[in-house]
Amino acid sequence: MVWQLIVIAMAGYLLGSINLSIILSKLMGKGDIRDYGSGNAGTTNTLRVLGVVPAILVFLFDACKGILAIIIGRWLILLGNSIPAENLELAYELAVLVSAAAAIIGHNFPIYYGFKGGKGIATSLGAITMIEWPIGLVCMLFGVIMILASRMVSVGSIIGAILYPVLVLVMGEAFAFPIPYILFACFLAALAIYRHKSNIEKLLNGTENKLWHTKAEKAAMQLEGNQSEGKDNKEEN
């Protein structure tokens, strides 16, 4: 079972390391998307740099990586028929969790791109939904609500990540062996929070980027820009 889990982890990691955001950015003549905006190779930065359609494609592709990794993991664990029947259920469940975790790690730290990738939210969501779709649906809906309420993707992502292990504890029924499932959920939450550490700093400082601005905010930003320009002109004179 051990060698099969190692192969599953490698397959999931290599799959997760494929980054459509970077690929599309280069195909569209923008170079490396990590040189723009937040420097992140994920959906939000793709939206800001490349537009809506590329961002949708990136989100779907990243989510599918989590789904496909689990499908491959389930298939690989059954190869060879070398696992005793009494251990088969545990092996099957570990294969699901290992493949999902490996794909998410690959997205965050891709071997093909200098170990600098995205933040893994879409890939995590795909894997979570594949494992237990009611929990995935709740995380997604709650995340979207928080994004719309705050106008900040990071807020929805962070709160959704924190919510995940809570939901696994409360309503998780996917596995006969719950401890690995709970550890997996806590790992995903911790990784997501770690990857959003710069966003958390900006949230605390009140400088986090918003998806859109209200009229009052736009007016204040324009006024601040005009005042700054006037100050520069005065100093030049």
C-alpha cells in the first residue's frame, strides 16, 4: 500500500503543478502573470490581468485538477490487487486524501514554475466537492456570500477555509475512518491561511484590494489622486 500511495502522491503533485493561468498569460502575449498585479498565478489575478473569460477557464481548470487527481488516486490504489481485503477500505480512503492533498500542494508549489504558483482555493474546492459534495457546496456558497459582502476574494477564501474542518466535524460522513479526513481538512485550512498571509496583513492594514469600488470610494480615490498631483506640482514649482 505504501508504494501505491507514493505513486499517487507523485501523480497528484505533477497534475496539480500544471498552471493554466501562467500558460494563458504567455499565450496571450503577457509573459508571466506572476509579474503582474498580486504576483499570484490564480483566478483572481487572472481576472485582473487577463479578463473574465480567462479567469473562468482558470477556475474551472484548477477545480478539475482536484477532481481528476482523486479519480486517478482511486484507480491507482486498486492496481495490482496487492492490498489485503481488510485494509482495502482504509487504503482507498487514504488514496483519495493523499491524491487531493498532493494536487493542492502542486498548485501552490509547482515544480514546473519554480515552486511559485497559486493559493489553491479552486483546486481545494474541486477536491472537497469530489470527496463530499454537500460540504463543498456549503463552503462555496458561504465563500461567495462573503466575497459579495466584503468585495474581497481573500475574505471569502479565508473564511471558507476555516469553515471546512468545522463542517467535516459536524457533517462529514464520507469515510469510515474519520481521523485522516479531519487531519486532511485541518491541513487544507492551515495551508490556505498560510498562503493568504499577505492578504491578512493587508486586511489588518485596510489596504486589501477589492473587486469593485463604490461611487463614494471612487470619488475619494480621485480626490486623493488630485491632491497628490497638486502637491507634486507645487513642489516642482
